[in-house]
Amino acid sequence: MERVGVIVPAAGRSERMAGVDKLFLPLGSRPLLAWCLDTLEKSPVVARIVVSVSPDRISDAESMGRERKWMKTAFVRGGARRQDSVASALDALGAVDWVLVHDGDRPFLTEALIAQGLRAARETGVAVACMPVTDTVKVVDAEGLVVTTLERDTLRAVQTPQVFRADIIRRAYSHIEETVTDDARLAERLGYAVRLYPGSHDNVKVTTPDDLLVAQAIAGRWEARP
């Protein structure tokens, strides 16, 4: 049976949250970080989870794991950049066949997103959750003048999970030459085809206080379900 490992980068400095570590803030009845990790812990397809957290929050994260009785999850020290945190977790993940990368500040992960990502990744080796872009997007120059307007139908906003065959992500992370914020971009640069699959409107990323308000509304709706 194929082994699926998960990397959760969660070592960000929350600079746009006025310095408050958003991942440990309460969201509904549990900490924000616990939402996606509870889902991953319960997933029958996930064998191992490695979370990269800030060095000064390792003990807090481990305490959370003990309180919530997480059995698959280990914590490692994250780095200054997202890619450093992913690389650190990748080193600790061990032997797996597939690697799923999911942002720790996207609380509303579902089993359906995990399953769809794995199905899509089997086509090309790499798959990324995404949503259609609804706003008009313009390319501008250094002076703020419009260079061109992009066709919305060809644009997608990328989410996580991003799913990789293990050998692909390990190769991608051995060829990093610059700072990147999207893991799949590393695979693209090595010539791998990336399959997109439908994400979710609920799969929001909590970056700002306004995002947290949206997440609180979603959490309330989710916890009110029968």
C-alpha cells in the first residue's frame, strides 16, 4: 500500500497579523492550527505528518499534539523562509510514496480535497488545488501603467494541498536557486507537468485580521453542522 506523508509549513512570523501568532489563536472551539491537523490525523490515507513551526513554539505545538492525542504528527524547527520550513520537514518525513504539502494557516482542509489531490497527482506526478479567478487581473510596469489585461478564463488562484510523487518533490528541493512561495513552481521549472484540481471556497488562507473574521464565520458554520 502506498504511503502518504504530509508536510505542514507553520513557521511564519504572522507579520500581517500585527505580530500575533495566528496558528495558536482560537478558531471556534480549537486553535487554528488544530483544524487541518485534526483532519489529517483522522484521514485513513495519511501515514505520517511533519509540521514545521517556529523554534520558540515547538513546546507549545507538542503540548497541543499531546492534548489532542495526535499519533501521526511530529514537529520540527522551521526556517526563515517557507521553502526552508518545507525542506526541514521533508528531511524528517522518511520513506513515503506521496508527499502532500498543506499550509498550516488554511484550517478548512477536507478529506475530499486530500483524495482529489492524490487522484489528480497520479496523472502527472504533481497536482495543485486551485480556484478560478473572479477579478480582472492587469499586468503593470514599474510606473504603475497597465501593460496588458489577462484573460480571466486562463487564470487560477492556487491553494493547498499540493501533492507530489515523493521523488519529484525531493528532486525539486535539491534544485532550489531562489526564493519561491509555491512548491509546485519548483517542479514546473524541472519540466514536470502540474495537474490542477478544484479547490474550495472554504479553503481560505488566514493572513490578515480580516481573513480571521472570515475564518471565524466558516468555523461557526462548520461546527453548527449536525
